[in-house]
Amino acid sequence: MAHGESYEWAGQCPGGEVGAHNAVNRDGRRLVFKWSEDPVRLADLARAADRVERLRGKGYPAPRYYAPMPFDGGVAIFQDAVDGAWSDDVDDGLVDAILALNDLQAGEADEPETWRDYIAWTLTEGANGYCLHDTLEDYSVETRGILGWVRDVGRSLGDLPAEDLVHLDFHHQNILRAGGRLSAVIDWEGCTPGDRAFDLVTFSFGFTHARAALGAEERLWRRVEEMASVDRLAAYVAHMSLRRLDWAIRHHAARDVDRLLAVVAERRRRLER
């Protein structure tokens, strides 16, 4: 039972690093659900559902989330299933769409500032289950050097703006398309008040696995440079370098790590211009 209705499991959703599952009710209505074994997540997920609903009220294409439900051993959250599928193709139309959506996230923060503390924590210590420092420390001389830079950025981190709503995992595989057009941005469970420029930096790191139109990546990065100072960009590039390298080393093939190392080197060169 969920929200007064019974649902039948309909298989795991394709793609994604963390499991999402399909469900259907007796009338054929489709939903997607995720769960966490951490009951403390109940309050976080409730806030995420409220934040997404505010964005939807501004016309943002995101699925409707329902209030999370505690259960024995954790918490579950349901959302309406939306039409569409993700693709590795990133064309100019998609870049136009995500830049417009990023503007809708402006000014949507709803809590006292914690954004700077979060970024500093990941850079200097690492997070719970991701942004792990030991992974880069042990992998190679090159990743050890990157980790040293990441920590230096974290230790010297100044103030960061935190007036926007940040998706926190905004990459092209979390964007669904139907009929050749963007139909929804999904995976909002981790959204948080912060700086929306971070989402565009995250998207730029996703080009490592995208089939991008000529000039699409450069156009997106120019927008990022217009939005944020070099110091802010250094913090976000350092975070994404750490996050993506840690995950790739632990879960992906060596060629993916090498691809990311090239991207990290290119981003650092741009910061030094």
C-alpha cells in the first residue's frame, strides 16, 4: 500500500547508478519509486518533494513527487512516471533547454545557508559513500596530485552564494526526452539550496559520455564562466573532479578513468587562464 493505493512492482528502471523501480496501480497508473535504508532521510525527502513542487509551479518539467513514507527499516518515495527516455546525444536544442531551466532554479533556496559547508566538507574530508579521498590517494601519482589540489581548494574556500535550488546530479542521463524534445528532469531526491552554476559544471562533466554537437560543450562552459567567479568555479570543478574520479575508479573501467583525467586537466587549465 502507498498513499491509500496498492501498487505492483513492474521492474527496475533502466540506467542509473542507483536503483529506481517502476510500479503500477490497479488502474494502470505508473509510478517510479526509490527507497533508502536510512530513516533519517524522511525529512530530507519531504523537503525535496516540496522543492520540486515549487519548481513545477514555475513550469519546470519535473515529475510530481509524493510525500515520503517510512517503513520498517527505511523510507520510500514515489513519483509520477513520465514519458521519455534518456539519450547520450546532446545537441544545441538540449543545451538551450537546460540553460533556460537553470534560470528557473534561481532564487529558489528555502533554508539557511549550508551550501558552502557542504562543498568544503567534500573537498577537505569527503562525503558519505562518494567523494572518497582514499580512492584518489591510492590509485596513481596523478590522482594523488589532483587530490592535493582538491584539498587546497577546500581549505582556501571563501563564501559561496546559496540563493538557488541545486539539483546536485544534473547530467544528461537524468534528462528524459520524448519526440525529440526534453520531457522531464528526474532524480531530484538530493536537491538542495545552493548555487545553480554548480549544476552546469556537473552537466559539463557528463560530456565525457555524451555524443555532443560541435561547439555544445564550449557554449555551455562560456555560460558557466559568465555566471561564476574563478574561485567559485574552482570549488565546483574540484568537487566534480573528486566525485567523478572516485566513482569511476571504484566502479568503472580504466579507460573511463583516463577519459576523466583528461577532462580534469582541461578544466584546470581553463581556470588558470
